[in-house]
Amino acid sequence: MEEEICKHLTAIKHLKHAKDYVCEECIKTHDTWMHLRTCQECGVTLCCDSSPNQHASKHAHATGHPVVISAEPGERWLWCYVDEVMAEY
């Protein structure tokens, strides 16, 4: 049976990719990050939930921007924070 994806993921028609491979918030505070995610609503690139500051999920919850893609080289997936669903592209 094929896994269903949510309306937030199916609404994405054009992917926004990272412009720079840095967490835009961690850079401001000279902090470190593990992995990067790029918001598909506004294009900001922030750190993942494995990072100390978890900027990407904080951004999603604060702004209502539900979908990110991995900004890591070789990774091709989207994640919806609202429905906690992942899809490969």
C-alpha cells in the first residue's frame, strides 16, 4: 500500500534550495548545527532538530510555514511539521 502524503507536501510545486549551507540563525550567535533544512515557504535555511537550537522547527511553528526540504547534499526529501510526514522527491 502506498503511503499518503499530506496537502502541505502536495502543494509544493517548485522547490526552494539553500543559497548558503549555513544556519542563518546560528551564524548570528556563533553557534553550531548538525544538519540543515530549507523552508519551502520563505526559503530560509536553518538547523534541524538534532541541532542544539532546532531553528527549523521553531521557525515552522512560529510562522506557520509547514514544509522544509533537507539542505544536505545527496538528500532528496521534504518534511511537513504539521502532519509529521516525509516524502522523497
